[in-house]
Amino acid sequence: MRMYELLGFQHIVLYLFPALLFLVLFGLLLAYSHMRSQRNEERKSEIIERFPAGIEGRDAPFPLGLALIILGTILWVILYIWGIGVLGVKI
């Protein structure tokens, strides 16, 4: 039994708020997924490769959100390995 009932509610808010914030930001990131330029529409529709199975390749822009997620994952892995190996941090 908790001494203060409000403490349980505070923990729920502290768990849910970052998760909801991440979902909203991730949704916005997917909505505007790549940098806009003058040639984007042309690059999306121009076919540069044709494969035998009827697959067509385009030189579409790489999604910015995906690039940031990949970069963040790589950075986290490097810092995690460094923290465990060099500093001896107990996680």
C-alpha cells in the first residue's frame, strides 16, 4: 500500500506522457517524411531502372525520419558499448 495515492497517478503520467509524446512526434515525422525540394515530384515519378519481374526503380528521396531513427540507433549502440566496456557502467 502506498503512503500517498497521488504517487501512483504520478508514475502513470510519467510513463504515459513520454510514450504519447513519442507517438505524436513519430506520426508527424512520418507525415513529413523527407526534405522537400524542387525536383522531388519529378524524382518520385521518373523511372531509372526496370527489372524483369515488372519492378521499377526510382530515385526517390530517402525519408528524413528513417535516417534519424537509424542514426539514433547506431549512436545508442555505440554509447551503450562504450558505457559498458570502457566505463564499466552497470546497466
